[in-house]
Amino acid sequence: MSAPRPRVGIVVTAAGRRRYFFPEHVARLERSADVVWLELEGPDRVFGPPPQDPALAARVAEFARDLDAIVVSYGCPRITDDIMAAAPRLRLIGDTHGDRFAARVDVDAAHRRGIVVSDTTNGSSDPVAEWALALALIGLRNAGALFRRLVAGELLWPDRTVFLEDPGYLHGELTGKTVGLIALGNVGRRLLELLRPFHVRVLACDPGAPDVLANAYDIDLTSLDNVLERSDVVISLVPLTQATAGMIGAEQIARLRPGSVFVNVSRGAVVDTEALVERLRQGDIIACLDVVEPEPLSIDSPLRTMPNVFLSPHIAGVTDAAEPRFFEYMVDDVERVLAGVRPRYRLVPREPSSS
């Protein structure tokens, strides 16, 4: 007698299902499991913490009762220990849009129960890494300032000797430079791949990165101060948490070497905006920012008019090609777990003492 087919449940708003859960990936999952849906009301994207709704949580607990895996996304309440207790067959909890912060899943409770947790927010990592590289190149060529002058109708080089003093001339090539990365998550590791043809030296600050990454990627793991002081380009990739909010403050910004480029594609609140503005007023660094604090950027912000600032409106990870990947990667991980293989995008308890 053959074993019963696994049962996989998906909890998401109806709008989110239409936007992110592409039929071809659902069909692939259906080849290895019975797939059931709990569609909720709400938009395709929901910002902020998951809803605290006891009635909704009870609906999810009932829905999960006979599931082997549950995939959650926008609109779903937090998957608590009580919900897990109601689902004795549960082997995997997957979040397609959790930003790897476990807001929708009690990872500690899942760990205690032997339930694997996976988060595939890294579906947007590739375009973020690409835009980080692009911003580094834009900054090194001083392209933001040159663009401003061109569209303003200026004749840029009435005297060609002026060109010899332009930062884009003096520091314009990425090849052979030292690049500092702040964090080595999915975006950082993809960026390391993109940087290889430029033969750069990479300094990386990530206290959670295992030493084996240094050999695997031929990089040097070091302190934040070293990254800031010794890099020609510094790229912030760190997620926003209580520990990282404001971590790049006035003291850190002062350590950036003259002539360097600072790129931020992480979160604006990681950086002290006022301190960055003050350093930029000195005119000796260039900033290329996809994120700022606050967002949207105020109309009177000096960042809008500074010649040594290039801005983009928080679009690094927002591409049409990225949207199918969130669930595509989740299907990969569901298939792995159902086959007895460790998932690639696993979340583990943050505290080492968690049992």
C-alpha cells in the first residue's frame, strides 16, 4: 500500500495569490503534493507586522490541522505554537515574504517541535545585487553629478584640464579597487559573484558570517571600522533590526576615506541621514542611495540637490522577473523537505540558547 500524498496548504490574500503564486509553480508542487488554499482578504502587499486577529488565527489553525507543510504570505497571522500544536503532521512552515525576520513564524516554537522553517524573500536578491553593482559604478564615475550638469544645459568641459580633477576621472574604474561589504546575506553573496570580473579585493563585515566564507569567496572578514576606512567603495547590505538601526552614524561616516563611494541598498534607517549629509557637504565622498530615512524623501531634503549624491526611489529589488521567484524558491524547499532533504533557505532560532 502506497503512502498517502503529502498535503500542502497555502495562506495568502487572493490578490497576493494572483501576483506572486504563478500557475506553473503551483502545478509543479501539485505533482508531488495535494495543494489546498486559504485565501484571505486584503491587498497583494501588506506592510508592517502580521494581523493580530484571534478569529483569523483560529481559521488558520483549523486549516493546518491535516497539513504536512504550510506556506504563508501577505495577510496571514503569525504561526504560533498554538497553531503548530493543532497540526501534528506539520513538517515545514514556509514564508514567501518574511524578509527573513520571522515576523510571521515563531521559529523557536517550530524548532522545539522539530518543524523546519524556510523563508524565500531572497527571490529579490539578484536585482538588489545588480543595482548595488550599478550604483558602485555610477558613483565611481561621478555620473550623478555629470548627469545633473548635462540636463541643466552646462558645457561640461570648456577647459579639458578641468576634467583631470573630476572624481570620475581620478577614481573611475572599479577594476582593482577595494570594495567593502556590510553584511553577507543572500544579496551580499550574489554581489560577490558579480564582482569577480573586476578583480577587486573585498573586505566584509558580518559578525554572523562563518569563517569558511572567506575561503569560499576569497574575501577578508573584518571589522566595520576596517571596511569603512580601507575601502574605495562601501556597500551597505545590512537588514534593519533593533541592533542595526543607526549603526552607520557620524563616527562611522567620518571614517570613510576621501574619494570613496558609499552605496546603500539596504534600509535608510541603518544610516544617520543628518550625519551623512554633513559629510557629503565636505564634497570629498559620493553617495549612491536607493534607500533613505525617512521615505519618501522630503521635498526639501538636501540630498535631492547635492551634486555628489545619486538617488533612486527604493527600486533595487523591484522587478517583474523577481516576483515569480518567491514562490518558485519555496516550491523548491517544500520539495526538498518532503524528500527528506534540508531546505536551502532555512530560518533557525536567533538565540544560541534556543533548544
